[in-house]
Amino acid sequence: MAIHPIITIPDPVLRKEAEPIERVDDDLRRLMDDMLATMYDAPGVGLAAPQIGISRRLIVMDGARDDEERDPLIMVNPEILDLSDEMRVHEEGCLSIPEVTAEVERPAELRVAFLDREGKPQEVELQGIWATIVQHEIDHLNGVLFIDYLSRLKRDMIVKKFTKAKRAEVM
């Protein structure tokens, strides 16, 4: 398993809609394993393929806390089928926007369809932290970041800070 560098804003790959995956094969399973290793190493609770520069519809996540056994969930071509009316606020962060967190309100429960590690169709209902993580990661596949849920002023300040830091790296 390889640990990949995580792409940070303002890299344009984070704003592109990811391409659907045609088939689940050994190469894709290796990518899944690499993504899990990268996510755990970061450490994070979710990772979308665009965050490592691969514009494909693949996400990995694990909502287990440090003292709990790892319980990863891998989704190929995830699609939200239903969202609850009940909302939940959670303090979100993102590996692609390090050291920035903000409260984001999202539906508390959802139903999602996807292909699993073996390419078999699955459908699950998720709630709480799992619902938040899957929505956050699917947003990545659609070129949306959690800062897009903030006010324009807050979002612009965050993007400006990272753009300035990137320019400083280049010089």
C-alpha cells in the first residue's frame, strides 16, 4: 500500500466533477487500499479520490474513533437516493483544507447506493457521523468543498490564505 500526497486548495482538481468508474478490478482495489492507508496516515475519517489527484468517483471512510476497531466503508460511484428532513450540525474539517474547521448543517440521515469493493451493488442507510462523512466525501466527487456551506466572506478568506501560501511555496 502506498501513501499518496493529499491535494490542497486551490488545486483545480478539487473543483472538477469526478468521472464515473467503469469497472471494479484489481487496480481499483489497490487504489482503495492506498486511499485507506493515506486516510489513516493523515489521519482523517474520509477521503475522496480527487483529494489525491485522481478524478474518479471513489470514496473511502471510517467513522471509528481512536479507541474503536477500524470499520472502513468503501463506495464506488456513490449516489444519494434519499435525505432526511431532520438536520444535524457537525464541526467539519478536510484533509484538503488543513487546520480549518467550521460547523456545517447537513441532513442527519440518508440512503446511498454504490458498488462495493467487489463491484456488487449495495444500498445502505446511514445516520449521524456516517451520514455527515458520506455527504462530505460525495461533495468532493462533485467539486464541492465544505467551505462552500460557509458565508462568501469566510470562504473567500480561507481560499485567499491558501492561495497566498501556495504562491509563497513557488517563490
